[in-house]
Amino acid sequence: MTTTQRVVQTPDGIDVSSLDERQFKYLTLPNALHALVVSDPSTETASAAMDVRVGFHSDPEELPGLAHFCEHMLFLGTEKYPDENSYSVFLNAHGGSSNAFTSGRDTNFYFDVGAAHLHEALDRFAQFFIAPLFTPSATEREMNAVDSESTNYLQDDSWRINQLERGLGNHKHPYHKFGVGNKETLGATPEEKGID
């Protein structure tokens, strides 16, 4: 017996495979946040992602790399969970992991965790966007981490070609921006200009 796969549409207008047994729900929350919820009771792992429509194209000209730096900082404590390692410790203890990336237009944060621990993981994750802490010690440390990441990229040919293309691009367009940041763009130069 052959099963034919085709694309079908859920009542919410989401295109899915006809063989997909998961349930899908699209929601717009009162705060205008758009959410896609996928339910699969057979899985042991749950995951979530948040895509924020701010990337390095939105960086102020005088602070290249700010969006990427903020991406790093959100992982390092919140008012509700102030310990800098609390989020990663929680996820690791429950079979999970997390990461994030910053692009020109977006910054995306995501995690996975044992399904039984999804609600607490979501609470910890949501705090990134409700009340993050930007402590002086974490700020200095993450500035160094971003600088190290920037230095590592210098060894990557494709990244260097991309930076060359950006530099040759239209300087009136945000594509030309230096999105990673480093100690110079996030520390020394702003300090010289009186930007804190």
C-alpha cells in the first residue's frame, strides 16, 4: 500500500503535509506577538524560538555590533532569574540546549528541553524579553566574547569576502554595516564619544 503525501491546509491556514499528525495553531496574542504552536504528544523534547525583528541593520551608526552584543547579554541573567548561568544550567539539567543568532534584519533565540520541563523553560526564556539584566561584569565579559568571535571570523574566507562586499556596497543602505562588533566598536570608540 502506498501513501501519497500532499500539502493540506489547517483551519488556521497553515500548509502542512497530509502525513503530519501534529497539531498546529497560529495565535496573535494581546501584545501583538505572533505565535505558532505545534503539538506533538509523541515527542520527548520540546522547543521554542523567538524571532525579534531587530538585527544589525538597526544598529546605530556609532555602535556597530550592538544587536549582536545584546543577543549575547540576554542569556546572562534576568530580574526573576539573576544568576548568570541559571538558564543554561536549567536546560542542561533537563536534556536541553539553546543558542541564538543575529542577522541583518532579525535576532533569533531558540532552545530545546525535555518536554516535561517546557513550562519552566518558557518562563525563564520569556524573562529575556521582559526584564534582562545588563550587569557591568557581564557587559565587560561579553564585550570580550564578541571581540573574540570577531577575531575568529577574520580567519574565515567566506566571512571576509562578505565583509568586502558590504564595504563596497552603498553606504546609505544598512547592508554595509559591520554587524558582529568588537571591543573597538562597542567599547573604546563609544567611550571616546561619551556614549555609555
